[in-house]
Amino acid sequence: MKLLLVYPKYPTTFWSFKYALKFISKKASLPPLGLLTVAAMLPAEWEQRLVDLNVKHLTDADLRWADYVLVSAMSIQKESALSVIARCKALGVRVIAGGPLFTANPEDFDGVDHLVLNEAEITLPLFLEDLGNDKAKRIYTSPQWANLAATPAPRVDLLNMRKYASMNIQYSRGCPFDCDFCNITVLYGRVPRTKSADQVIAELNALYARGWRRGVFIVDDNFIGNKGKLKKEVLPALIGWMEERKHPFTLYTEVSINLADDEELMRLMVKAGFDQVFVGIESPNDESLAECSKLQNRNRDLIASVRKIQKAGLEVQAGFIVGFDKDPASIFERLIGFIQESGIVTAMVGLLNAPHGTKLYSRMKQEGRLTRAATGDNTDFSINFVPKMSSEALLNGYRSILNTIYSPKHYYARVKKFLKEYRPATKARSFRPQFSYIMAGFKSVVRLGIIGRERYYYWKLFFWSLFRKPRLFPLAITLSIYGFHFRKVFASHEKTLRAAALR
């Protein structure tokens, strides 16, 4: 059996880092971890090839080679996924599909021959058994949750690692919280399921053995969902592994804001090599947090929590949302003030959307406010329901946030504020300067320091960090490049919006 694994293309988004990746000559931020994990579950005798459309083109020759094409995708990749499926159909190649996009909306994909939905650990073996007996059904689904102890390590041998800025692994699935706009609990449940420490170490060993020596993203939607196991088993094992190999990786992940309440956990994470965390803050308005059931964020000083995490040695990246029913007219100015005061440099501000299957989706449908399916990109100036605030006021307010926080003046001020308060780990890493990152520094001088409209702010930060915070100088340049990407993304969205308005 010849199986072609195809990962559809991501559009240009906040998290694609498309414009930043050009500085380091990489094609994509992360490899397709889900597909690589599924690849490890397939029969060993099957011949497999991977085409990640984010790093290479898919040719007709690739498709003709395959007996089956297996596609996995997120909702934001829908347009590209449909294109891949259409090409397969035109060439008479059979298609297997799974992953969050297909699990959420299987009815949208008539061109798929076999939909293997929900968690592959459960549904894929059923499909493979039927396929071997020539009686494969079209749809395989299950309400059960997989035991991650049985999840194999991903097939990283299928990757061309040089094309990616970072590698990724998964430790857990599920989140103990239940935010009404989030589909994570729909897909993976509210009880965090975890791998063992041995599994995590084995996956890191696989990356290490293939020569990887850069960042590793632990893709969990809430890494700290099971704090007890982390503190007793996983983080001590990680610390030992890292120290034995002189810290070959830096780690980053997603967490909830209550990380700030656990000093021991923060200390262990930093010691294990974590230096960044993404936190869903959403809103400084407590009524909006109550509306969306973001209970873990309520009744706390959110800025103080952010500062506590950053002073522990973890850079806080954060997500924010506008468009809640309870948002007051002042929310836009309040959010700008919050972001600037907190020193959160990488602040993703999006419009509220209601993904299929969420409590918010059900409420909007019941109230007759749904207008279309969510795109999966909440930064593209679209919203899939009728907001309580007028659409014009919401879009204008949203635009004002973006134009302010990513303007060179405000963005670089935030970078400087963050670098002043950040307390990185004191332990030296074993990294060696890499040519691509040295070249990125030179490119930033030309693109940002000479050509760019931000050059005045760039050079101020350049010399301030070089002489006042020399250890953080590479981070200062990296964040400058990120700012360039964010401005380009939102300018592109604005251009698309204006073009649509003229049609």
C-alpha cells in the first residue's frame, strides 16, 4: 500500500509567522504533528510519503504515486483541504480524511471516500481492519476518549526538519475549563489525559537524535491541566534529561492564567527549559469573562498575574477577544491600556467567533444570530454571528486596537517594558549561534533599520538592549521581527476587507 500524507496550506495569519520566517529562511513554523502521529499508527509495511503544502508543492506525480491520500487539517485550512480533495478526485485517487476540520463538519466533504473522525487511536484501527477485509465504511466515529499511554511517538523521520522554525510534541489533551467559545472540550473533553514521562522523553530523544537543537512547542491546549503529575513526574524527568544534555532545546506551551498561583510549578517549568507560555486572557472586562465562562480569569489582578509569570522567567504571549455581548463601548481603549501596561508583546487580538459545536454556537443558533461558519481565523475582520454592539462600531474599535498596539511607537514601547521586567533563567543553554539566525539579524538591520518606517524605534531598541540588556539582545531583535510580521498580516487583512467592500 502506498499512502501519501498531505497537510493543507495555512493562509497568512497571526500565528503563521509568514513574514518573520523569511528572516530565518524557513518555510513553516511547525510540522504537522497530527499526521506524523497517525503515520506511526499505520501498518509498518505501508510505504508512506509526506507532503506539507506549507513547505513544498503537491504535484500530480505525487498524487498518481499514491493508492490513498490521507488528509488532516485544522478549520483554518479548509480552502486548501478542499482543493487537495478536488485534485485527488480529478485524478481518481481515493481520499481518507480526519482531524479537527473533518470531525467538526463532516457534512462539508462529499469528496472524501473515508472519514476517520474523532481520535485516531480509537477510530483508525477500526478503519484499517475493515479496509483489510475490503469492507471499509465511509464514516468512522466514536464518543470515547483515547488513552494517550497507547499513543505512539510521531514519525519525525518523514520530515525535512530544515524547513521548519520549531519542532513539536504533545503531552496532554483536554482542558479542565469550559470557555463557551472554545471547541477544545468538544474535541478532547474536560478531563486532561496525559502521556507518561517516559513517552515525553522518548519523543524528545527522537528529535535530539536527528540533530534538532532549537525550540520545541508542546502543543497542549492547557499544559498545566494536571498539575500534580507535572510536578511529581514529568517536569523532574524533563529537568534531568535537559541537564544531562546541557539544555539542547527551549520549550514553550499554552497554559491557563492560574499558573501564576503556583510558584513551584513555574520554577520547575523554567528549570526544565520553558521560556514562553501562551495564555488566553481574552478580556479585562469581568462581565465579559463571566459571559463566556472564563472563570479562571475572574476576580484576579490579571496584570499582576502576567508580571508574576514573566518575572519567573516565562515570556507571556496572550490572546484577547472583543465582540462579547457584555463588552462596553470603552472596551477598545481599556484593552489597549491593558496590553500596553502588561508588557505583553505578542498580543493576539481577535473578534469573537462561534466555532461549530461550542456552547456559544448553540446559543447563537438558538437566538437566531448565526450568519455563517467560522473561518478559524479570528483576526481576519470576520465574525459569524450578529453582535450586540453594532458591526460598524465593533469593526472600527477592533481596527483601532490593532492600529495602536502594533504601531511602531506602541509596539516597541511594549518590547522595552517587557525586557525591563523579564527575568530569564540563569542557566546557560548549549545552543550555538546558527547561520540562519545570524543572517536574520543582518536582514533586520536592512529591512527594519534602514527601509522600514519603524527604523527610529528599531535603532533605539537595538542600542538600548545591546548596552543595557545584552543577554536579551537576540530576543529584542526577534521581537522586532515579530512586530514586522504582525503589521504585515493586519495590513493584508485590511486590504482584503477594503477590496470586499468595493465589490
